[in-house]
Amino acid sequence: MKHFNVLAIDPETNSECTFENVPSNQLRQNEHGETVFFYNDHYPDCEVINVVEVPQEKIDAMLSYFSQYGTANE
């Protein structure tokens, strides 16, 4: 599954925010042809400003790092 860095309007603060590593199944087009971002059940249609695909090499590097070192909460 592809992942994207999404620049969107944060529905809670109403300001621009970057959401990193968003899976492609959280992005869709609305009835007007605009791309929207599924933030959560309360805010299913957040306005998207820009979408950039995360390269597979970066995803693989992050997976390798977390496999080796874990996360801060482990």
C-alpha cells in the first residue's frame, strides 16, 4: 500500500498541518472531484492542500530501524 505526506487543514485547529505516512485508503475524491483526507469518524472530509508520495526506500528504512531498535515505548 502506498503512503503519502498530506498537507491538509487540521479540523481541530483550522490551520495547515502535515500528516505523515498516511495510507492511500484514507484519501479519496469527493463529489466535486477534490481530494479529501479521512481524519477520523468525526472529521471524515478534511480539505487537502497537497499530497506527496513517500518513497518506498524511506518506508523500508523506517521498518528496518524499528525492527532493529523498536520504539520509544518499548
